[in-house]
Amino acid sequence: MKKLLLIFIVLFGFTACSEKEEMDAQSIFQLNSTWENQFGNKFKLHELKGKTLVMVMIYTNCKTACPRLTAEMRDIERNIGEYDPEKIRFVLVSIDPEHDTPETMKTYLGHNKFLGEQWLFIRANEADTREFANVLSVKYKQISPIDFSHSNIISVFSESGVLAYQKEGLTVDTEGITQEIKKQLYN
């Protein structure tokens, strides 16, 4: 009986490992890109593993869609209610890494009163930014030296980095995304 139990445990372990590997293949944590945050610290996305991620791609010089996306991120955070800031990261991802320096990103976060460890503003080189945009289905194109045309998508990722929900467009309705974040945080 003990041998049978041991065999079952070993087989279950292998099955669980293969399911985990399959899930991880869909994870943004598989990307090997190097990112830099608003403090100038470099890191890999897998370092965010274990946290629910709410991400949006913007740039600081934007005068049209990005301020609205930023306001939506603020509304989403407020609508979640009480939460543990250790379990979530609200991540602004720059599509203009040339102009969005760590100092600029830090100023932008402060100006928008995005305070606390749960708020990150990150940038990478052009190739890594494009790769990440493709993963998020975000399209962007530089139309002048300081202006971009881009998709307006806010994405929610599970603790394992798997896409759980996307909200596309500039709308004030954040109920669906808020519910998904709560599901990720509390289930």
C-alpha cells in the first residue's frame, strides 16, 4: 500500500510539473528582456512573479490617450478597495524609452500621486519594448520625434505571469477589470 501511495505521489508530481511547464510557456516571465524602473534599477520581468500585474503601455509626453489611461489606472486602484500592496503591481510601460528616463518616469508617478511600492514605471530598449508590446497586442508607431500613435489596452496578469484579462479602449467603465483583479488577488 505504501509503495502504491509513493507511486501515486511521484506520478502526480510529474503531472503537476508538466502542467506548470505548459502554463509557464504562456507567461510573460519567459521573456528574457531587461527593464529599468523609475529608480534606475534594472530587473527581469520574472522578478515580479507572485504578484498580480496591472499593466498599460504609455509615454510621458503624450497629451491625448495616455493621461486618460493613467486616470483609468488610478480609478482601477481606487475601485479595488483595500488590498495588500505586496501582492500587486500597477505597471506603466514606456513606449518611448529614449525620452522616458528614470527621472522622468519618477516625476510622472509623483505628479499623478502614484505613490508606494505597488507603482512601477518601466522602460527597456526598443527591441524588448516591441517584443512586450506584441505579447500584449499593443500596436504603436512613432509619428513625430515626440509623438506616438498607440493602442489603448490595460492588461491584468496572474501571479504566474499569464494574461488573465484585457480592457481595450478609452472608457470609464473599469468594473470588468476591477473584478478580474479582485479575483486574482483573493482567489
